[in-house]
Amino acid sequence: MSQGVQQQSNWGQIKAIAFDLDGTLIDSVPDLAVATQATLSKLGLVNCTEAQVRTWVGNGAKMLMRRAMTHALGRDVEEAALDAAMPTFMQQYQENLEKHSALYADVHRVLQALFDAGYQLAVVTNKPYRFTLPLLEAFKLSEFFTVVLGGDTLEKMKPDPLPLTHLLNEWQLEPSQLLMVGDSKNDIFAAKAAGVASIGLTYGYNYGEDIGLAGPNAVCQQFAEILNWVSIA
């Protein structure tokens, strides 16, 4: 059962739902970890574990590598060194995309139910767009989403509200009509800044923090619990 509910009286007004990708729809850390480990190895740096990568994701590919290289070096990485490492990481991730990732339980079923109920659905992720669409297609999810925003699609990404205000403008919605679903405080902070409702998922990647501390309108332990909060009648 959902827990950590805050005051939210407008669930019935929701017409559209934006979903985060990594840690929300797909467990993509295994692919990201392999790519990160391969990059560090090629750079001759101390390597990392998959568990560590799980605490580093959520702010885009460059921030992931910044955290990985800072950990390996034991100090802040220089910007030039980080920039030089990024093409290697991007190549390694491209080569490992979809190889080890897995769809979370009930994702396809729930998205199908929401789609059939007439909700407008979008993906709002900080992952580079070039990786986002192939991943959605690989797991047969792309058909559900009319808008897909990557971390590099707009000038700013979550926790900035721009991706969500962009959706509001494109779909001509009031803030009370949009719901953001994600596993990270970046998702919740973006939703708050845009004035939209949010659901926080406990099973994803949130830097080891309780998602409830970010103050979402509801907290769900399983993806299927989203259906407890929106109408599919």
C-alpha cells in the first residue's frame, strides 16, 4: 500500500503523466556500471562497483562520470580530463545499451492501462536522448509515449522545472492536470518547482536517501501502486 502521502486534493484532475526512466521504468544501472567500469579501466583509474554506480546516477551521463572519476582519483576531477573521458564513456554505454538492463515489474501492464484510459504519457529523463529512445524501443515502451525528453533535449534538465513546464505548454495543461512519477529527488524537486503533483517510488536510485524526504504527494513501493492514485475507469 502507498505510504507517505501529503495533502493532494486534485488527483481527479490529472490528464497527463510524466515518467522518469532510469530507476522508474527500467533498471539500467547494470549497463551503466559496465560502461563506467570499462571507461575507468581504459583511463587506468581505480575501478568501481555496480552498487557505487547506483548511488551516482540521476543527473545525466557527465555527472555520473564526474562522480566516478572523482571517486577514483580521490579528488575533484579537472574539467578537461572529464571532457576527454566522455567520448569513451558514451561509446562504452552505446555498446552495452540494453544488454543487462531490465524492466521493473508491472511497468508494461500499468502503462498499457493508463494509455488505454486516455492519459497523455511522456518520458522526462536526464539520460541523453540518443540512448533514451533505443532503450524505450528495446523494451517495447515507446508506443505509449507521445513526448520523450532527454537530458539534452532542452536547455535545462531536472531538477529544473523546464522539462515539465515544456510539457504543460505543449499539451496546454494546467499544473493541476500533470503528474510526475519518479524515483529521485530530482523528479520531486522538478515537480514542486513546476507546481505539479508527484509520486515518489522507493525502489529506484535516490543516492541512498528515502524518497519520502523530498516531499512527494505520494510514495509507492511498487510501480503498480500508481493505479491507486489515478483513475482508469
